[in-house]
Amino acid sequence: MGSKSKIYHRSSLRKSSSSTLLFSVLITCSFFVIILLAFVILSIPNSSSDSPKAREVNNIVHHHTVESRKNGDDRGDHREVNSVIHHTVERKNEDDRADQWVEVISWEPRAVIYHNFLSQHECEHLINLAKPHMEKSTVVDEETGKSKDSRVRTSSGTFLARGFDETVRTIEKRLSDLTFLPVENGEGLQVLHYEVGQRYEPHFDYFLDPFNTKNGGQRMATVLMYLSDVEEGGETVFPSAKGNVSAVPWWNELSECGKEGLSVKPKMGDALLFWSMKPDASLDSSSLHGGCPVIKGNKWSSTKWFHVEEYKV
Ligand SMILES: *[C@@H]1O[C@H](CO)[C@@H](O)[C@H](O)[C@H]1NC(C)=O
């Protein structure tokens, strides 16, 4: 018993070479076991994100939600979706959407661009559905809750009923996948057309009156989809956004109006998601936004508003 305890004593280790050897072998073995364990643990989340299923933005979101339930660990997955800038994914699908990637542009307001969210075919389809029904855009009267003409909004537009056709249903499903908000909470898709000089003055998408929150409660999130490129102007601008608004890579391409805040340039197929509510569900006044006047070309866009509850149609 006395000699055994000496093994662990430094001075006696030097004396006993066989004990030293045994000790070294033990240490080496433990080291390899630890390395192996670390490798196995680290390779689990990696293998799921490398899976060929992770092709589209909506699939990534969906896929990871399912995976995280299985793994009981959702931290890594969500970090990937939330903070990734330039997450390029392979194009390989039945539709003709170009590479999709996600870009977080602001946290106040919470705003994200989903690049190539719609295919060119889908953009043209929405425009063609809406074209015969375009009417001068109105705004909601805060006192009566009814639509009224307005000088702050000079575009023309129309609503496509929720689930209007197969393409609309596909897009609405994809919108729900990306926002994690149910299809039933969405209003019908609004399609808008802005010609040269037409604009939408900065406003909030949430309501401060009791009429407009009767159906579905408050508006919570907005997805603006650009159905066309615009040669000049037509940016979506957030004049109250916090942070350095001139740090965006496209700063030099913005119109004067676009430089009055954080701006997104319309690009066919891109979708801009922003939240009218903070994570604590209070209204976010930094979500103030407008459509800059089109200077050259014309702008087609489509809006999806999500409410906090089911929006009945
Ligand atoms: C904002 O960003 C631009 C471009 O990165 C930089 O030149 C400028 O100095 C920044 N301004 C402030 C106030 O940080």
C-alpha cells in the first residue's frame, strides 16, 4: 500500500521507470479518448447542416427546426439562421430560383433580406394576376377604418385573395416558413405598381386605432417582395433605423430619398422581412418605413402583412 501511494509522488516516479511507463500510457490513452469524444460531438451538428436537404432558405429553416427537436439542441441551428450574412445555398430544384441567401440588415428595426426568395416566373405570375385589377392605392382611415384616397401613397394596387391559386399558395407557404408565422395570420397578398415619381411616404404598418385590429389583432410582421428591378429610386427606406445607415455596400447607388435612412434597393425576387413589434411584443417605432419615388423605370412589389392572430378572410 505504501509503495502504491509513492507512484503518485514526483520523486518516486523518477525512480520507478515501469510505473512511469504505465502512467504515460494511461495519460496518452485518456488523451485520445477525449479527442475522439470531442470529434464525435462536434461532427453531429455539422453533418446535419451539410445535408443535401439544406438547399433552400425555407428548407433550411424547416429542416433545422425538425433537427433541433431531434437533437434537443437548437442553439447552433438558430444562430446559423439568424446571424448569417451571405449564406449561399445550392440551386437545385424544380423551380428556377437563383442562389438564396440571408442578410440581416438591422436589429432596430429587425429587418432581413432574403435574396432570390421568388423566382422570375413567380414574380411575373403575380404581376400578370394583378394587372387587370390595378386600382389607385388607398390608405386606411384611422377614424372609420375604411379605405380612403391619399396623397402620401400614389401607387396603384390590388389584393390577391389568400390561397388564390397554386403559385400564390406555394409563396404563402414559403412566407410562413421564413417568418415562423401561420398562413392564417396573413392578409391576402397585395400587389403594387409605382411609376416614375410615385412613392409611399414613411408610415407604420401597425395600427393605433381600434377598427383595424378587430380582425387578427395588431400587424406584427411585413414581407415586401420586389417583383421587378428598378433602374433608379424606389428604395424601401427606414428613416428611424438605428446604426450607421451609410455602411451598406450599396450606399453610393441610393437616391437622395434613399440616403435619408437605412435603405433597401428593389431587386427582382428579393424579399424584405421586417417586424413592427419588438421581441417583447411592444410596437417598434423604428419600423417606420416608406417607398422612395421611382426615378427611372417602374417598380412592382408585393406585400404580405402578418397579424398576431388569425386574419379571417
Ligand atoms: C459609417 O460607415 C461608413 C462606411 O463604412 C464610414 O465611412 C463612416 O465613417 C461610418 N460613420 C460612422 C459615424 O461611424
